[in-house]
Amino acid sequence: MDLYEYQGKELFRRFGIPTSEGRLASTPAEAHAAAEELGGQVVVKAQVLTGGRGKAGGVKLAEADDAEQKANEILGLDINGHVVRRLWIERASEIAKEYYLSVTFDRGEKKPLFMLTTEGGIEIEQVAEETPEKLARLHVDPLEGYQPYQARRLIYGAGIADPNEQKQLLDIVGKLYACFVGTDAMLCEINPLIVTPEGEVRALDSKFTVDDNALYKHPEIAEMRDPESVPPEERAAREKGVTYVKLDGEVGILGNGAGLVMSTLDVITLAGGRPANFCDLGGGGDAQGVVDALEVISADPQVRSIYFNIFGGITRTDEVARGILTALEQIGIEHPIVVRLDGTNAEEGRRILADSGQGNLHVEPTMLEGAKRAVELAK
Ligand code: GDP
Ligand code: MN
């Protein structure tokens, strides 16, 4: 789960990482009030789950008397397909230097990886490509845990020589590690991590991703999820516990198991069609799961046919067949539905479907034949 800048900063503050004071606003009037309250110069920042806001005009300096106008310019702006609905109004900082600091997982090494560079403010990928020697990298052994000497190594490695900055960075690196572990994060990125003209080091931005599978341990972070940041179909699916990703084709896809669903997408493409979604029923196939999934898929106006691809291993396909029929009784689906059943009890499963008398059900014996049929029916 990705967090907005202001949410990430709230977690940073909780772990003692210095940030600037700010307020949330969703209207120009609120932005004005926030700027008045903060006093002096402020920065009006679009809160969207994408980077590059600065370049896109989503970050603007303002005084109390033009904060409202700046807010008006930024609200409603489309930044990489994300429409701005919220603003973070922050006391403006004076910037002498822009550094970059992050901690993420290095899956290859199976260890958290810190990265630090004095070339902050720009995309880290660009630094890694153009001046890799300026990017200090350091792994933390999860069994040994974080040790302060590692931060010193990281800071020297980045070529930061000012003792005052070193001292603050040492503290921030330790706190960022505590934050990363303490929130079960996958990424904590500060870009830029600024040094003010007075020599104070502070986080000016945050990019924060928390492991979805750990959210049950952090209900206060789970609550930060903005339901409007995901498309409505995906929201409905999540509420029903269905794994669903919208794609842009016409053939609705439903399968049991992520691997099977992935190959079903390929087979639909091979048959000359385009999948409308990815939808994984998981190991089950009970009537309620099928009802939920069919509801989500058929709500997509682009869907012309539905391809139901089931392989019964532990799942018994006769049970899935009954689930499909119960589902069709509960919700009227107009779309043609092609079903490929194979595996445990497949013959019985197919017979149940064939005997059902449901006119829009088409049973096919193999994955490829099923895909061809579904593509044909979507024309
Ligand atoms: P991003 O473009 O989405 O990464 O948004 P950032 O929060 O990183 O802001 C982009 C840039 O705006 C920063 O790199 C800074 O140069 C500038 N900026 C952000 N906040 C301030 C501030 O308080 N004062 C000044 N002078 N510049 C700021
Ligand atoms: Mn940034």
C-alpha cells in the first residue's frame, strides 16, 4: 500500500525524523486558512500517489495571500493520470543542499538496502545511471540488525564531510531504519532530504510503501488507505475479497490460481482477443466466491464475453460447476460464458453444466478451445 506524502511524513515524525510543520487542505479556502495559521511563506503540494509532482506544476511556493490561488491552480490537476483532490500546505523551507536517502528491500540479497547520495532532488534512477559513483549503498543484515557504524559507512561513502551534517544524518538513518522495520515498510524514501542554510537536515518529501500482508498488524496505517485512489471496480473487488485487476480488453477472465489466470491471459491473446481483467478466485470456487467475481467482472462495460478457466487439483470441479449454476441463479448474467473445466471430477462437472439448460453457458474441453470460443463470442 502506497502512502501519500503527508501520511509518510506523519510516520516519519512518529519515529523522530525531522519534517516541516504542515496542514491538509482539500479546498482553496482551507489552503488559505492553513497558510494563515502556519504564517510566512508556505509550499502548496499536490497529494497524489505518483512522483514528479514538482515538474508537473503540483508543488508551488506561496504567501498567505496567494495560497488560495495556488491551491486553485493545483486542485483538479492531472499528474500522470492522478487527479489532485488534496493538498499538503507546509511551512516553506530554505534549501542549501538536496540529498537523497532511502531504505528498501534488495530481493536479490534478501536484505534491506540503504541508498544515500548528495545528488538529491532528481530521480534516483538517473543518479544510478549517470553518476553511480555518487550513490552510496549499504545492506543491513536482518539477523545482526542495524548498527550505527553502518550509517557512518554509508555517510562517508556518500562523501558527506561536514561533521554537523554527519551527526544529524547518523540519527536520521537509524530512525529511518526503525521506521522501516516498525511499520513493515517495503520502501521509505526521502527525496529531497534537505540541508537548510543554517545546517539543519530535514525530510522535505516522503515516498512510503507498506507491505499489504502486514497491514493487519498496523490498523492505524491500514486506515490511511484512500478508497478513492483505486478504480471503483477494484475497490468493489477488494471489499469482496476478490483479486482483480482491470485491463482494457473485452474478454472477462476468471480462474482459480494466479498462475492459471496469467496463462489464461496469454491464451486469450494467442486466440486473437484481449483480456478485460485479471481475476483470481484463489483455491476455492464456492458459489459465493463465484458470485462475487462474476459481479465484479460483469460490471465492466467493456466486457463482451466471460472465460471461466478452472483446473481442479484440490478444488473439485463438480463443486465449481454447482457454484457457477448457483451464481447464475442469484445474479442474471447476460454475457456469454465459456467454461473450461479440467482436473478432479471434470467429467461430472461438465455434465452438470451441460445439463443445466443455461443458454449462455458454453462448455469447452481444453484451454485453447475455450479461449477461441470466448474470443469469438466477444466479437
Ligand atoms: P516531487 O516532485 O513529487 O518529488 O515533490 P517534492 O516534494 O520532492 O518537491 C519537488 C521540489 O520542490 C523539491 O525538490 C524542492 O526543490 C521543491 N520544494 C519542495 N518543498 C520546498 C520548500 O519548502 N522550499 C523550497 N524552496 N522548495 C521546495
Ligand atoms: Mn520528491
